[in-house]
Amino acid sequence: MTAARALDSVFSTVLRRNPGESEFHQAVKEVLDSLELVLTKHPEYTEAGVVERICEPERQIIFRVPWVDDHGHVQLNRGFRVQYSSVLGPYKGGLRFHPSVRLDTIKFLGFEQIFKNALTGLPIGGGKGGSDFDPKGKSDAEVMRFCQSFMTELRMHIGAETDVPAGDIGVGGREIGYLFGQYKRLTNRYESGVLTGKAPAWGGSLARTEATGYGAVIFAQRMLQTIAESFDGKRVVVSGSGNVALYAIEKVRDLGGLVVAASDSGGYVYDPDGIDFALLRQIKEVERARISEYAARRGGRSEFRATGQVWDVAREPGGIAVALPCATQNELTDVDAATLVAGGVRAVAEGANMPCTPGAVRLFQEAGVLFAPGKAANAGGVATSALEMQQNASRDTWTFDHTANRLEDIMIHVHDACRRTAEEYGAPGNYVLGANIAGFTRVADAMLALGVI
Ligand code: GLU
């Protein structure tokens, strides 16, 4: 069977086994589309059923999460943990709490996570979990009760050597604290390495909070260097204003760039003088308020816009040189990509997971824009989680600078591996192909070595 036919056959099986799961299908297709040359070169992968096995999670767990709200009413949510691949290490990946979460969402994220984690070069497998619980508008006590109920079920499936969850959308330091507290109480073990994203005061790593955003900007900077450019003096648009977006904004500022826009689900702010990072962090991270507040307090030339897309700022005088989608999946469409290309964009790095639609990616690539897929560009978060695991395992704590330097080295390694692999496979500059192939081959080789399991 030719490589192309083998891939078609795997994809048909994925469609048949997972009906209606469009985001999962999209994530699988993007990887399979990169693998034809690899399978031609390595028929042993096909003989061992590697691609078919990689597409099927090792385990999928779905559970009921009942909890009682502040009015004494019983509420019910659904919890998920998809343990995708453990050939390179314990399952590793975040938990997402958002009303849109379905099994489809967790499977697409878990699938991406396998290759992302492989790209870091660290010993971590791939997994993802979450719930359709919406932390927005809930009291701290409600979030705590939900987390305790969620962990009561999840704890029997996780462990420092088995599966190590962390944060994602809707899960930050507060949630990790409540989850860890309940795990510790149920197991009577202070097993620090069972969760990452903990606060530094009780087992977390310095620089973990900043890591995903910083890492995405370090990756983008490295891409810009390949065309003898840098962030210095460049106008940048960031979408989102959560953990990833915030620290991407800080890092761009530190590298001399000007972030002129950021967004949340209610709209976006345009600030031609550059987003005031400290103010935005105060509003979004500390007060958990809306981004409209930013323009109200910042004043000057900043403005809040409730309609349109954040990408529309590429039409403002000066255009946009770099775009960092850091909000959520499929948030940047082909229409937005066209706006960015017309506005002069040179580089796009995905801080979120799969934020650009396939049409948008194609458009960027055809226009010669440097494009970094999330599984490479946002790998800094999970990489620093693996550094947190190292600190926990050795009962040590590292300084901020030591951890941030390791993060920088890892991002450069990921960038260079993607670039080198793309060249090796005859597609120089194609980071999508490079990331998919480099991630896949590391997992595939381990699968061959471990036998049919
Ligand atoms: N949720 C993050 C990601 O998408 C981080 C996962 C982790 O730290 O385990 O990679």
C-alpha cells in the first residue's frame, strides 16, 4: 500500500470511529497531511500500525461532576480526561474548564499535546482533560466545591508517574490549588508532582505562569531572526487577555515591540501607544474584570471596540507586523488572515491551540508569512511544567532566571528542530510540516521500540 493510501485509510477510520467530532478531525487531518513522505521513507511505521494507533487514545474517561452552588442548588457538569499517549512519559496536559468543552474538544487538544510534548524533547506523554463547567461568574467557594468534586473522581486515574494534569483555559492557580488540596486529602500523600501550575509557595515552579506566553514570543523572535528581523519597533496584535496573552504582551514589550491590541470574549482594545501590561494584568488577572475596563482606565488614545475582530487593527495606519493568536481554537479565519496579510504581517505564532483555521494557515503560507503552529510555538508552557516535575522529583526549587533560561533553550531547540526537519523533507520554512514530522517521528520510534501495546 502506498503511504498516501495508508493515510487515507487511517483518516477514514478516524472519521468512522469518531462521528461528529469536527475539531478532532481537523487536528488529525493537519498532522496526517504532513506524513506522506515520512511513511514513504519509513515503511516500518505503517507495518507496525503506528499512525492508526497514535490516532486512538489509550484511554478516555468521562465522569459526572455534581456540586452544590451558593444557593444550595445541585449543579451538574461533565468531566473528561483523555489519556492519549504514554510512550514518552506519563500522560501530560492541561485541564480546560469552559462551557464549550465536549469530548471532541478534549480529544483534539490531547492529540495536539502528544506531538507538542514530543517536540520539547522532554520525557512527557500526551493527555488532556476538563469540564463544561464555567468558572466565570462563580464565587471562589463554588469553584472550590466544583474542583473538589472533579478531583474526587479524577484522582483514581492520575499520579506523578501516571498522568500529570495542569491548567488550560479556565484553570489557573486558584483551581490548581483547590484540585491539589483535594488530591492531597483523599490520598494522604503530599505528591507534588501530580499536578503542575502550582503556586511557587507550595511546590510550583517560578516562571511557569509566564512560560507559554514568553515561549511563543521567543519562538517568534527566532523565526524573525531567520529573515534578519526582530520585534524591535514592530507593531504586534495579540488576541485574548488570559494567561498566555498577558505574558506574550509583556515579553514583546521587553523585546522592544509595540502590542497595539488585545481582546476578550466581549470585544477588543486598540491602544496605538502600546498596551500597558501592568494595567491589563491588574484588570484581567487580579480583578477578573472585562477588557472594556482597560480603555476606561487607560484613557489617552486607547479605545474599546465591542464589534469586529481584533485582527481588524491591521487596517489601522502602520498595519501589523506580527500576530499572536492567544485566545482559542479557530479564532482566526481566512478572512482575518487576508486582513492581516493586507496589513503587512510578516510572522504569526500560535500561542493558543489551533487558533488558525486551515484556510487561514494556507493563506499565510501562500503569502510567504512565517507561520508557527501552536504545537511548536506554545510548547513553552508544558515544557516548563516538565521542569516543575523535575524540581518536584528532586525536592528542589530553581530560581526564576535558571528556569527562564532553560525555557529559552527549549524553545530554541523546538524552533530549530522544526526548521531543520522541514528542510530535510524538502519544504524549507514550512514550520507546520517540520513540527508535525519532528514530533511524530519521536513518538513513532518509541512506539516501535515498545512493541504493539
Ligand atoms: N495547557 C497547556 C498546553 O496546552 C499546558 C499543559 C501543561 O502544562 O501540562 O500545552
